[in-house]
Amino acid sequence: MKRFKTNFNGYSVEFSPFEEQRLACATSQHFGIIGNGRQYVLDVLERDIVPYRVYDTRDGLYDCTWSEENENHLASASGDGSIKIWDTMAPSGERPLRSFQEHTKEVYSIDWNLVSKEMFVSGSWDLSIKTWSPRADMSIRTFKEHRYCIYSTVWSPRNPYHFASVSGDTSLKIWDHRDNRSLNTIKAHDNEVLTCDWNKYNEKEIITGSVDKTIRIWDIRLPDRPTSILRGHSYAVRRLKCSPHSDAMLASSSYDMSVIIWDRSREDPMLLKMDHHTEFVVGLDWNMFIDGQMASCSWDEQICVWNLGRVPPQQQQQFHHPLPPHHQMPPRP
């Protein structure tokens, strides 16, 4: 397992869709409650992880996403309500290529469209979702139906118009970005829903994770009940990522400091539970170029990259920490 120390608290990691070794990580100072942010662009080498670019921001960063149309562009979601687009060909320390300021509270989620590659979507604690083009001066459209903080917004991997969102109001919503009204609303959990992802091989299947510690698999054509529920985390499920290499595999991370790899083709779907972090595990991603390679980041200021099948035995222990069950951070000043 390769490690990189960020000095700030990690919030999101994402592998580049163009270069197999390139990894982005959005971080915040002082756990994102107050202070600065730092956007890392890293290269995962054979024996080490090394910085390629580092961009500092005045407020914490909560999420990041690579452009799907330009290999050098990367977007960051900030605690001051702004969205910044970086050009990684520019030297470290330079200002962002673009900065959008329409959200009025923390931007907690950002995701680039995999099909219609000139668009991305953001979700904020101001209860709004916005779609954007990096070439436009303003957002394309604003969506307001959620009744509490929006924690995750994710595009469909197949449909260029559809995206999903989840919120502290317990709901999962499906949207068409051409219409201000949601297509469907599912009461996904009995508690706040912190994360969702679309199955890369099935556009009708969405996975959600919640403060209630469960992961639920939904067929959006059958919204009355989940098709299955995965249990294994002892605290809130903070991030979910479906595998780009298998329709049955997904990974989850949690405030219980663990990462779990799931294989739903097995009778016991929990393939592996890892405890390589010592704080909340908030960021998680699969490398689409290297089957089984994963990255995670945590409030312990560590980015970890590993390959499934080469995990040391001591990293496979189940481990539980006596953490408070609530994910909510103290209010920002």
C-alpha cells in the first residue's frame, strides 16, 4: 500500500479518466470547519506517490472531479460556495482557470458528465443543485426540491441527461437536467443520506449510503423498497463507488474508519474490510485503467492507494472504533 501525507484533512479522491497514474485529492484545513483548502494533483508511481501540482484556496475543499473532455482540467467544490476549475498545465500556485460563485453555502458535491462531456453538476448545503458548462459564465439550470443539505450529486453513466441526488431529507431524487422538476423521488433511508452512485453497467440501479449505517441498492423502476441491503459498517456510510470493472462490485467508506469492498455475486457479499486509516474515511475511488486499484483519503491526512489481492493480512482485520454516530460537523462560523 502506497501512502501520501497531505497535512490537510482529506475529503475526496478521484483518478483521472485520461492518465492511469494521475490522482486528485480535495482537502480542508481543521477538518473543514474553518480554514483553508488545498487541491492536490498527484502521480501514483510504482513505489511512491508524488505531487504534480498543489493549489491553495482560501476556504476548505469538499469534493473534486476531473473534466471528461480536457485531460488537464479539474474542478473543485469549496466551502465558500464557489466552484474552481484548474488547468494542471499551469504551474502550482497559479489562480484557477475559472471560478463560479452562485451557491450561497458549502458546495459539497461535484461530478462531471460521463456522456455529455461539456457539463458538470454541483450540490450544495444551500439546498440547490446546479448544472454548469465550463465555457459559460453562469450555471445552466438550478434545481430546488430537497428540504435539507445536499450531500451527493452523480450523473448517470449511460444517459447524458439524467443525474441523481441525495440529501439529509432522507430522499434520493432522479433528475433530467432539461427539467426543473425531478423525475422521481425515493425515500431511500430513515436517516440522512450522505452518498450515492450509479451502477456503471446498469442505468436503472443506484446505490445509496446513510447515517443509518446501511447501503441500499435501488432499482429506480421499483421505488417502494430496495432490492437489497448491505450491512457491515458500524457508523455512517460516507462514500460509495461502484466498480468500473464489475457490475457486482462496489466499495464503501465510513465514519467507522473502515473501507469495505463488496461483491454482490457472493453469498456473503462482504469481500474485504480494511482499517488502514485512523480517522473518518471520506474519499474513495477506483482506477478505471487498473482493475482492482483503489484510492482512499481520510481526516487522518493520509491518501492510500492499493491493489486488491495484494493487501497485507494485517490490513484485513475488522476493527471498530467508539465514535459518535452523527456525521454532522459543527456549524461553520
